[in-house]
Amino acid sequence: MRTLAIETASDACSIALFEGEARLAHTHQVIGRGHAEALVPLIGAMPDKGRADRILVSLGPGSFTGVRIGLAAARALGFAWDAAVLGYPTLALIAAQAQAVHRGVPVTVCTNGGHGEWFVQDFGADGEALGMPASLTPDAARARRRQTVIAGNRAGAFAALDPAQPAEVIDIAPDAAAVPLLSPASLTPNLAPIYGRGPDATPMADRVRA
């Protein structure tokens, strides 16, 4: 089985192609913005233009735009190739990357959110999520408990909130090459984005009722 992994929920545009357990190709570029322009050409540059039997795509939380771009590409390619498309949570991938280094250790994942907030979620020693991801201000994050191992692009800032508490910081972005580390239970055919926070705009119906 050939698998294409797509990860666009962070500043990185990351894709990987696997044949069974063997990795055929991988690219991971920190681009900030511009995922829409970069993603399809990067896939097209892969062996057989990235064609696969199965596509794994990040559901977020992360960049609203990046998540939607990755999902749109995955759905379109899945239709064109008659390939199965499954989603996975972005923070679960970061936790899996951290636990590949610190095996059997609980992890708190902390990444960029929106409007100065952070996405925060805890994972147990078995890699399973301990609750849902939360979008928190740094002050709110300071008030919650965390694990000793903190992973993600805001891990260092989270640890710095309480320098007296021991912390092992792993500053990483989600990487498509790491999807084999995910548990099968992390994969879902439900391709609904995980936004992690409410919409910024008030729906028109709610404005009218107000």
C-alpha cells in the first residue's frame, strides 16, 4: 500500500510518500504562508506525482487556512486517484514525535493558536489524548497543570511561564514523515477540521437575534 501524508496545519508545508513502511520521498519546508501555492507542486515533484492508495491529512488544530488547504487537496486527490482519505489530529502527531524521543513519558503539546493564544493538549504515556485541545491565553496556560515534557513551537514559552517547574522542551513542528508513529486509533474517515477555538466572526443569524 502506498500512502501520501499531508501536513499543512503549521508554518511548515510537509509531505511524505510511503510504500508500506518504507519512506519513498519527503519534503518539509517552513514557509509561514503560501501553502496553497506550494502544496500541489511539492506533491507533483514526488515519485509518480505522489499517487497513492491512501492519503493521511492533518485535521488541526493549527492554521485555519493551512488546515483547509490540506483537506481540500487531500479530498481532490482522493477523488482523482480513488484513494482512501483519513484525517489525524495535528497535536497527536507532535506528541508522537516527542514520544519517539521520550518513550513512555506523558507529554504536553503547546503550539501557536490565534490572537496570541496557544493550543494546549496533554497526552498520556501511551500516546492517548487526555482530554480535548484547548485554546488558552498564556495566563490561562500558566494556571493549568502540565507535563514535564513539553513539545511544539510554543513549548519553550510555556516552560518559561514557571521556570521553577522542571521541563524538557522539544521545539518541533508537525512533520508528515512521522505519521507512521501515530496509533491507528488516531486515524479517522471523518474529515471535519479540528479548529480548537470558536470562530472570530459572529454568524449573521446570531447578530439578527441580538
